[in-house]
Amino acid sequence: MRSRPDIDLQLPRVIYPGDELVVGITLTSHSITPIEFFDITLSGNADSNVAMQDNSSVSRSKRIVQATQRLREACTLEEGELTFEVRFSLPRDAPATYAGTAIQVRYELRAHISIPWWPDLRETWELLVENRGAQRPAPAPSAVKSVGDGPFVEISVTDTNFAPGDEINGAFAAGNVPKANVDGIEVSLVALERIEQGDGRTFQVEQNRHNIPNVFHLPPGGKHTPFRFRVPKESYPSFQALWFKLDYRLVVILRMHNGVVSTHIPVKVGKYAAPRAQVGRLPDVGIARWRTGWASAGAKYGFLLNADQFGLVGTRGPVNVAVEVYESDHEAAMVAVFTYPSLNLDLHVEPQVLIVLPSKVELRYPGYKINQRDIAQTRVFLDEPLRSALLRFKIQSMSDTELTVRGPVKGYDAEAIDPFLKDVSGILDALGQAIEAIPPPPELAESLPDWRVFAGRTGASLSVGGMVLQGITIEGGLFQIETLFQESGAVSLTRVSLTIDPPLPIAHTLDPGQPSTFASAAPGSIDLAQALRAKCRRVQVTADTLSIDIPGPVSNPEELRPLFVEMFTLARRLKNERAPGPYR
């Protein structure tokens, strides 16, 4: 009775494109069986199928190889074994075996024995075709930053070529992000199938996504966060063949309440003959990278990197500025802090939504509450060009000694911060001009020339807004003249102070109006103090300062020289210095 024979194949485990496939065949017949033919066929096919949103699909196919060898024509198989050897050639450009999401590449050997009036023998064996191992490229470090304005994320890796099982070492950083808006940061290795349909359409399908197990928090202050993980051993090597390819990318995603920001580095997963011998240098991200750009951007306007913290610093005339990143819970921007010698205007500027009966100055600065001692002086100071320079920003606060402004930027690269730095430079110029333009208090307007002459003679610095002289040097003593005002803005008195250096060894204030406070002072000092007190409103001595108050304004400081001499003499007596020579 006829029967179907058994067939066994001896196949290589792996076949490489361009190789000859040698197949050993053992055919075992269990009875005398007539056959019409015995064929062995090698077939290879590539298919792509992309599912569309409307439930339709877009497909494309190609036969890679199709070859048949007839091992027996019509004959009768006797009981026993027969052995055969067949050879097939695999095309050099044949793609490797691949079973993906939208792409399939399969190779098969099929045996067909046709038996008349009996079920035919049909068997199929899958063949594994792989690309040969390649030489591992030299390390290729890489870094990228997300595109677009606003929040951004950047990532770097020590290499972009990996074998399955290799470790990926990298780091990421983010910036321009309000802290309360961040849900987390994810890092993934994503495999993507890309299909060129041939009609101008291109499709991209995610084949696999390997996520680092933990979701990272936003690193503070532009610091970078390192990461490392291994390429899954089952990852299929990158390839490109026919109309399709498999790419990998290392993706970082910044997840926020109102959306996501992401970027990626293209990487290659390859079949390499040797393990990695060296690791590349990790490119800088975050502050480490931004510093280089900030240095070049700041140099354009005369700014330098801040040695103490990330930012820029600069000086122009009497004004200093510090520029840094500003990231609060609800806002991300850059901030510039300007400091300068006291204007002595009693100036306070801060944002305020509703201003009841705004002053003329406040009408020119909508949304800001402005307090000052004398509005006429403030109007001159806050006039053009300072007004135009300030209103390019959001003013956080402004006082006699400090101005803080902030504004949005598109990122932290040199070209992104340049507009901000340009406007900061504009404020520096305008502030210098505005300080020079401040007029004196009305009661001392005619006295300004005399004050300037005195300042020049004594090496003092003059603050015109409050008519204050600092650093007056006379007879080796260091004096200061300060004009004090009433709430109405009128001058109430003038205070003259002398610095005592080194300080006196006293723990309490000496007041000639209370002689007991001089009980332990140097002999004769109470007499000098009371004589000085007779010429002014108040005399007071602390460990490091002797000060007197003179009623009303002083029209010409030169007229105070006799008082300087008496203060100088009293200070020397308090220090028990009787020998002639300069006071120190």
C-alpha cells in the first residue's frame, strides 16, 4: 500500500546574503509509492502593511527570491532511504529575516512530493537570513536640543552606535520651564519602521519602545541628570532595504500639564564583531553647555560669566548688573538685577493692578505703583530714555539702590538670550544717563554748584537726589554729609558723621546732653562734646561714629569746616590722642 514518505532536512543555522545555501535531504519511504515529482523550492518575500485610521490598509510586496529544483521526476519510491544535496544562491542584496509591526521579510524552503491518488507531501521550513557582523565604528558622541520657543529639553550620549546588550550612557537637562508645570521626564529607546510607499507617501510605525523604568524629576537650575541603561538583547539591528528601513532613536520627553516637549538622537543598533573597546566623552548639556554660549553672547555687550553662580555680570559707569535664569513655580524667564549708588529719592516701584488716582508718573508706567519723596525729581529720573528701556521688561521692583526686571526668552542658547541682553544693555546706558539727570531737592537747587566744588576738593562722591556727600577726606578723617527730609519732602536737618577707626572700646552711646554717659570717657572729652553740642542740634558718639545734626539745609558744605575740626578734635580726645599729627 502506498504511503507518504518522511523527509528530513539538514540546514545551516544562519544564512548570509550572497552565500550559497547547501541543503542535505533524507527521504525515507515506508512502502512502494509511486510519485509524479519531488520538488524543493526556496522562496523569499518582503511585505509591508500599514493600518490606516479609517480601518483600511496600505500594502506593498516584493518577491526577493524564488527558485525550484526538481529532485525526481515521475517514478516509484522503493522502501528505504534516499539522500539528496541541493544548492541555492541567495542574492547579495537580500534583506535579513525580519518580523516587525508593519514589515515582514521571510525565507522558506518548501518540499512537495506529488503522490497520485494520495495526499501529497508538503512541508515548509523557515530559513534565518542575517547580515554579517560589521566592524564597530569609533565612538560618536552626540547632543541635541528640542526646537521651538519656550520650554526645551536636551539630551547627550557618549556614543550613537550600539550592539544588543550594550550600555547607553547619557544625560539630559531642561530649561525655560515653570516648575509647577512639570509632570516628569522620560527617556526611551524607540525602534521605528519607515516605509516609502512608492507613490510619494511615507509611513512611520513604532516597532518597539524600551522605557527607562523611572520617570525623572526636573533637574533644578539647569543641572544635568545622568542616566544609563542597556539596549535590550532582543533588539533587532538597524537596517535599510528595498522600500523600508528600521531606525532607532533615543528619545527624551518633558511632560507638562499643558503638553509635551521632546527631542531625540538618532542611534544605530548593529551587529558588531567585537565588543566596545572605548567610550566617548559625554557632550555637555544644561549649564555646562549654556555657559559657553552665554560667555560669547555676554561678551558682545561687555558682560562676563559670573564666577559664583550661573549667570552674567557687568558694570557700566556707576551701575552693576547680574543676569540669571528665573524659574518659579508658574513662570520661566530671565532676570536682570541692577545695583547702583543710592539715589536718595525714597523711590519704591512695584507692580500693582489697580492704581487709584494715579500720579503723572504712574500714568506713564501703567500697572506700577510708584512712591517717592519728591515727584518732580522722580519724573526727571524715570523719563526717557529710561522709560522706554524699562517698559521692554516686567519690572519686579525698583528702589533707591536696586532695580529688578525680568522677561521671557526663547531658550538659553546664545542666539536666544541675545535680545534680552541687548535690552539689558539698553537699561545700563539709560540708567547711567537718568542718574546723571536727577535734579537736587528744590531747597538746594541753587546750592548744587557749591556742593560739587566741595566734593571735588575733598574727593567725595555726591548723590544729587538726596544731597549726600560720602567719602569726604579732611585732615585724614573720613566724613559724610547727609541731608534728611520731613514726610512732606522739605529738608529737616543735615547730619555730619565722622568715622572712628579703630572703633572706641565703648558699649553704649555717648550723649553730651547726658553727662553720665561720658563717665568713663577720656578726660576733657565731655567739655569738647558740650561745646560742639552748643553749635548744633544733636551730638552722638557710638563706637565707630561721631555724628552731629544741623537744623535745615546746608547751602555750602565748605562752611562746615570749623565743625569738622571740632569733631576731629573730639574724636582724638576720646581716643586719648594728644600728640600732634593726622587723625586716623
